[in-house]
Amino acid sequence: MIKCHLSRILGERKQKIAEVSRETGINRNTLHRLYNETATRVELDVIDVLCRYLDIQVGELFEITEGNAEEKSD
């Protein structure tokens, strides 16, 4: 399973999804799904823009954890 750390990162920086969307051009719904870890797929260009905006590496945004996506939805 892949875990997204967007909520933690934005919380630490006291940033809001609306602000990130406005400044990056990334759709607010896409950011919302990443923030709540409900996204099932993300375009590479979105990951690129988000990592550059936050000045982080992909590995800081995403992490592979034990288990699978089906366990989370139960």
C-alpha cells in the first residue's frame, strides 16, 4: 500500500489545500484525494509540480507500507 504524507506536510507548514491549488494549478479535488488518501491514481506531472512546489522529494510525499489498499477500505 502507498501512503501519502500530504496532510502531515501541509499541517506542519500550516498550508491549506486551496492555497496549494491556487499556487500550483493542481485541481482542488486531486489535492483533496491525496490529502485524504483516497486517490487511486495520480498523474506524474501532478506529483512533479507538487514536489517542486513543496521543495521535497517523491519519497517524502509517498511511502510504501505493509498491507494493501483493500485492507484500508474495510
